[in-house]
Amino acid sequence: MERNIRIEVEYEGTRYHGWQIQENADTIQGRLTEAVRRLTGESVTIIGAGRTDAGVHARGQVANFFMQKDLPLHNIEAGLNAYLPRDIVVKSATEVPAEFNARFSARKRVYHYYISPRRTALYRNFCWQFFQPFDPQVLQRLAETIRGEHDFGAFSRMEVQSDHKRCIVYESRWFQDRGMWVYRIVANRFLHGMVRTLVGTMMDVARGKLTEEQFLEIFHSRDRTAAGPAAPAKGLILEAVEYEERALV
């Protein structure tokens, strides 16, 4: 009998070419696919909730796959971890209804972007070390302007696998944590490169390179070439993916 297995995955993306499997490249999806094959002897398709870019990390990525083998769930979790490198960890494995899809069943995705205004050894692979003066109050004002439903074409790469670039942003704010500035954004979906481009452009305003009025003009232009450069990938973490309870039982 075919089983639909949902896994929650944590990984450090530093040495990987992103989530999505690619020919001749080491990826998170590729590593998970190989781990399932070694554990079960089956070739499966791993469906991820978010396609993180090269160098981006995850604390709460969600994926699912279908398998035939009748293994207990705790053996699936332990077995996958036995075949995965130390920078990829399966935190849990649960059985879900056949119609559950990690990507299309998701209702919200939560990302955090970390900026350190000081040099750091412990978190150097998990933040943007930014040493120029910037105004946090400007960052907060800009974050508030993007809440709601908008077209985010100005903050996404040109190629988008969708017929539109509209996203609903439920939460957008900056806060401090362990001496770092953290941007928290929660939305129903994210476009390719969207968070990093938002952060890079907001930082250009906060350090005086652009005005707040120019930021709004860029936002409404829907033109990616008008926005600032994307912030470094290593500062971005996929924190969580949220689902309606009925999708999981």
C-alpha cells in the first residue's frame, strides 16, 4: 500500500546548490532522494514546500514523498538521518493523507533574514555582516509598506513559474535578536529571490543610498532592474511552513 510521508527538514545550505535537484550539482532534494532510495530501495520524488536558493538555510522546511515499504515512522526518521550528511537533518516523519502536497497544501511560509552590524565568528555562515551605519527605523517603516496583497515583480528574478507575481504578506517587520537585526516576513507564497532582494533594497534606503520615496516607486514599478542587489544568501533561513490542520489528518 502506498504511503504519503511528510518530513520536516533542517539544513545548512552553505555547501549546496539550493533545494532543487540539478544535474551535476549537490542539492538538498538530491541528498534526500538518495537517502530514501538507500533506506527503502525505492526511487521517489521529494516534494518540497519551498525551493531555497544556493546557500540559503532552513530550520523548518517541509517535504513529502510516496513510498511502499512498511517501515515504522521512527525508523524512517532514524534511517534517513543515518544516510544524510550532518548538515541535513530530518526532524520528524509523519504519515499524511494521499492528497497532502508539501508545496500546494501550504498556507503560509515564514522566512527570517539576519544582519549582524558587528563581526561574528559563530554566526558568520548565517548572517550578512553589514558594517555601514543604517537606520533601523527606516527599515521598520519600509517593512510596514509591503504588508497586504501586492505584485512583487520588482523584487523577484525574471523567471517566475507562475502566471502572476502577486503575494499576500501577512507579517513584515524587523526585530533584534542576540545583537543582530532580523527581518521576519510571512506570506502565502514567495517569488524567486524575493526576500533577499527586498532586504538588499531596504538596506540601500536605510543607509541613505535610496530614499523611501524611491523605494515605493521601485515597489510599484514591478521592474526588477530598478531594485537594489539581492542580500547574501547565507543570511536567509526558511523558519517554518504552516498548514491547515485538516490537511495533515
